[in-house]
Amino acid sequence: MAGVEWVAPSTEDEALRYFSSDPPSAVVPIAGGTDLLLDLEAGRVGPRRLVSLSRLPWRELEWAPNALRIGSTRPLADIQADPRVRQAVPGLIEAILAVGGPALRHRATLGGNLARAAPASDVIPLLLAVGASVELVGADGHRTVPVDQFVRASRETALRPGELIRRIVLPVPRPSAYRWHRVRPVNDISHVAVGGSFDPGTSEWTVAIGGVPPRPQVERDRTLGARPSDAAIETFARAVAERVPLRGDLRASEGYRRRVVAILVARTIRAVAMADQIGSDRGSAA
């Protein structure tokens, strides 16, 4: 990282000025840095300047009527520790607890996870399932984009040159759950994962399947009802597993992944239907 300038602006306007003065590849924002620092060390990115977002006033956790607003630089561990979040969006806590270990969660941020759009992200499927949106800020002002439109493909988002993620907005309360499967719970990434939620206003179920290229797949249903039968859940879960564009690799075969997707979709829907089930300290593994 020799020759890379590090700056830490304290205002939004100051931060945006850095991105307007150089080509996009020359200036890179950094929040927690849990992924970016690895890319820098490996030479996968080579900016002239790193713009730290740590001093910006973007760490809020605000409650509004029917919405939760989370500042993009608030560490995952801080969100995890908030009992109101656990009550209003239990699936978000379960997804956060699936992200690495405690040390990593004290550095990693919700905004950073979205900006990186890693194919094995644990938080993105849950954000998709609950219908979250992203507030962006850039030289042209502010705009809001649903997460379903923000995440386009692996490592590809709707961020325009010079834009930053300001906050993430989640509809609340939203019964939700997150289930994942991996070989080594702490050191591995999920073979597949499922975020799910139920919207009482529309009676719509939404599940988002992670670990699927080119981005998590979203499935919706309004026929299951608030308390679906076991037979209805199993039928829906099998149908989803058949439709998802899965493929095999060195870590797991296509057939294995489809079987796991069916199991996780069914478990996620049952967990959401219970309404009061919240993950344990290590999240909710398969």
C-alpha cells in the first residue's frame, strides 16, 4: 500500500469532493475494510487515495413510523446488540451473527457489505427478503434504490461514479428469519443461504436465496397464508429449489445445493411463521 494517500473527511460534502477530483478507480472509500484491505494486499485494486468514512456522522440507528434507518458505517456488532432490532427484524440479527466472528463484526458494516456485493454475503439475502432500500448520496444529490435493484451481480451494484451509501432503510416490524448451511460455521462461507420474511399487510412471503450466481434470487408467494401448512411449505420449497439457477463447484454439487435450498426454504418459512423465534449466539445454521 506504499504511495496510497489516506484521508478521513468529517463532512459529507468534504467526502464527495474527493470523489469528484479524480477518476473513479483512483479513489476508493473504506468503511470497516474487512474485504477491501485483503484486495489491497493482493493487488486486486490499486487506488491512489483511500477515503475513510469513519469520521462521517453516518452511524445512526433511527426509528421512524414503519421503518428502521441504519447509517451505512455503523458496525454490525452495534446493530446485533440492539434489542429493538432483535424484536422488529429478527432475521437481520440472525444474518449478522452468520458473518464471521465477533472481531470481524466489530469492524464490518452494513453499507460495506452492500457495496461489495459479494456472492456469499449473509446480509444481502435478508435485506432482499425484507424489502430494504438504500439511500445514496453523490454529486447529483440523494436518491433511494431498493436493494433488489441495487445489487445487480457479483461485485456489481447500482452505485454511480462518486456515489456513496448513506444509509439502509428497512420496513418494520417485519417477521423474518435467516438460515444458512456451510461445512465450517466460522471459517467457511455459506454453500447456500435463505433469508425470508412475511408482510402482514399484503400476506406476501418473500424468500431470497444466497450463494447463487450472478446474485441472490428472490421468490415471492401470496398463497401460503400467515400460518402455512407443512404440505404447502414443502411444495413451495421444492418448487423454489427447482427454479433457482444453481450450479456445482469444488465445494458442493448442484444436486446437493438444490436439496439444501429446499430444506432451508422450508425451515426459514417455519421460523418466520413462529414469529418469536430468534437465532442463537451463532445464528441459525442448517
